[in-house]
Amino acid sequence: MIRIGNRRARLALASVALVAAGLLATGAGGSVAAQSKAGGTLTIGLAEDPDALDPTLARTFVGRMVFLHMCEKLYDLNAKLEIVPQLAAALPTLSGDKKTMTIRIRRGVRFNDGTPLNAQAVKISIDRHRTLAGSARASEISPVTAVQVVNNYTVRLRLNARFSPLTAQLADRAGMIMSPRALEQLGNRFASGPVCVGPFRFTSRTAGDRIVVDKSQFYYARSKVKLNRIIFRIITEPSARAANLRSKDIQVLDRIASTDLPAIQRDRTLRVLKSTSIGYQGISINIGNKNGIGKPFENVGTPLASRRAIRQAFELSLDRKVINRVVFGGTVLPGCLPVPPASPYYDARIKCPGRNLNRARSLIRGTGMSTPIRVRLMIGTDQVAARLGQVIQSMAREAGFQVDLQPTEFVTALRRQDQGNYDAFAIGWSGRVDPDGNIYQFVHSKGSLNNLGWGAGRMDLLLDNARKAATLKARKTLYAAAFRVLRTELPLIYLWHPVNRHGVTANVKGVRTYGDGLVRAYFAEYK
């Protein structure tokens, strides 16, 4: 374990106020900045092991956190979750019919192998996101039919229809641009040595243990980068992550468990950064993923898959408020929609059902199925996941379900989900600023992450039209209708919206978190 011998900040600095975005105030006259020390290594404790470090294939929340430090995008989000240019020189322009998007590229930018960023590089990456076999980005930008190089620093995207979420998609992994030289050399093995534009460059990865990135000599704003190295350590057990933060073996903790929060809040050598997530957590149900993701849907034949009434009964056996209180100590936001109340697309007219055992039992009786009805529920391997599984198991038993818990390592669980080797999976999504990013790829019949094996013509029509709609009012109407289909069919049972809390040692400043829940430490430094 690499540790830093930086001098501990004076206790007086612990009283410096936090600004609304959760950042440490520097104070008047730059007095705090004057005490900053350039260099050093920052260690971040991740809650899971990321999957492939390939922007085209990647799916995990923690992977996005690593990418933020080494793979910039055409667009990014600011603290208010507004879309702003990053590798693009400005926000895109659209043609009158909204079917052509023109993007100007920043000049003087180099990838971390020294290759210059230009329009051709952007075309290569976006085309790869669109067309590579197994791409998790394909459905995110599926209306894009062609990428044209206009000149060395301008690209033009041709669309088959108006596509309102496109800029938002390009502010995430679909907008990450990879080095053409590295793509040519590595091909489908890009994840073994990813090269993008970023403040840090990929150095090494030890599976299940750590990912190391070092300061890039090619980064266009390298004067802002103070750290020499960032180590992402994989520490899946929440209490172990918290212990590592308290001992200062790590300086940043990804997601504090509710059981560890009070002790961390009492420690004057630590700070807590808080942000309400734009994502969700819930239970994904395998309905028709019998042959693997991307294959034709075929009902898997389990009780949950076979009968909508059984899914409804399963939801009615659960109490979201009790889950919040017992599992999370009241630190999350119960909900039953794919977007949180803060979203402009949230529909307050849709009320989440309370627990109703009589109704649940009645629905089961109406199907003629005998009880107990068996459900294999795949969960994580940490203590919080175990507690969640036990609460669900206990609640569902009273309605007539036998829930068999299947603790599974995260990346293995994703693989099993893709293969269709599961009944139900307690998993969520970190969220996107446009609702299309929370819904389309999971429940559209052509969604690239539809490992539920569920599709409905009405849902496809609503989501397709929501992508084309020109006004907020029209899109809200379409998404409200889509939410009602989801509430009726329940291919995915939404349970809560996380309130992300991350821990930071008091001798570190410049770590940021926004509503997307991602830790941004690329401009962090020691005091």
C-alpha cells in the first residue's frame, strides 16, 4: 500500500465551511491554497471492481469514476448538472430539421500517447460506439446513422430522426474519444491499455485489487493537475472501506454505508461529501432473457416471468420505507420510478404503492399457483447487500414467496445477468441527466442493456417518440405514459434513489461530487 507522508492539516482548517456543491472553501486571499502541496499519491477506495476499461463496452458505475480521470468526453456536466463542452469547443449546433448535429472540436489537444485529437479521431470512436459487436453504447446513440468529417476540427452527425437526448449521451461514455493509434494497436483488447485524453494516463491494473493512473504529460490543462498518481483500490466490504479511511490508508471513500456514517461524521480529520443521486436502485426481473442478451426474447418460465400478477404481488410484499429505515438507516429516498423527484420528468401523480399483503395474496390466488413461490434473488457480497436481501426475503415470505439469496461478486453477477442465468437481481443505475439514459437501453426491445428480455410495442413507441419530441412538455407527457407502463408490467421494480455520501480526509482539497454520484479527484491536492 502506497501512503503519503504529507503533513496533517491543522485542526483549525477543519472548521472551514463547505460550499453547497460539497467543496472545501479556499478562503479569501488564497490562504488555504498557499499551504497546498503539489505531487503525491491519492488513494480512492472503490466499492466494486470495474468491468472492462473500454468506453464502448463498459457498464459499471465505478468504471465511470475511473474513466473521469483518464478519458474525457465531448461534453461534461457541471455542478448544476448542466451540459458543458469538454473536448468539444462549444455546444453542438442543429440543423432546422434537427437531423444533423455539427460539433466543433478543441484545438491543440493530445491523447495520452501524444496522438493529436482531431475530427477523424472523433469519427473513429463514435463509429466504434455505434457498431462494435457487444457495444453497450449502441442503443444510446442508435439514431446516429453516419459520422462525417467536415474538416480537421469539425464533425457532423447524421440522424435518422430528431434525437433530443443526444448531447446528454455524448456527455457520458458515448462521448468518450479514444486514441486511434491505441485502437489500431489493441483493437478489441483496448481495455488492457486504454488511451484517451485525460489528466491522468492508465498505468496498470491488478484484477480485484487496484487500478493505477499517473499524471499525463500530454494533458492540455496539466498545470491544474497537482497529484502525481491516483490509485483506485477495490475494497468491496463497506466496513473495510470505512476502516481504511479512518486509518488514512485511503484518502477518499466511495459511498459510505449508513452503519459507518455516524463514526465518520464525528471524526474531525474526515469530511463527508453528499449528493442526491439522479439514478435508482431496484430489482431487475428476468422475463425473456433465456438465450443471452441480444438474442430473441423467450419467456424463461419462472413464476415472476410468466405472470404479471406475480410480479405485482412481489412488489406489494415489500415496504420501501422499512427498507430505507432498516437497511439504510433512513439515508436513502424511497421511490418507484426510474427518475428521482428532482428530475423535471418526474410525475408526482404516480403514487408508489404501500405494502399490501392482502392484495398480494389475492393476486397470487388469482393465478392458481401454489405457494411458496420460489424466487432466486442475486445480490451483492457485502454486508449491506446481505441485510437488504434478508429484509426482502422476510417481507416476501409473508405474502407466499420463498426468496433464495444468491450472493455474487459484482462483475460475475453482470455476466450472469447478460447470460440470462438469474431470476431477479438487486441492482441499480447511477443515472443520467436525460431520462432516456435511465430507461431506453433497459426496457426498449432494442436496448443494448436489455438483459430483462422484456419488450412491449407500446413502450417502444413511447420511448422512440420521446427521443424525437421537441419540447419538454411533449417529452414529459410521453415519459409519464412510459412510467405507467412500467408500473403496470413491472419488468423492473424500482425501490429507492440513493443519497450518495463519500468520505474524504481533511488534508485533501479539490475532491468534487455532483448528482451523478461520481467522485471527481483529478484536480485534487494535499494541503
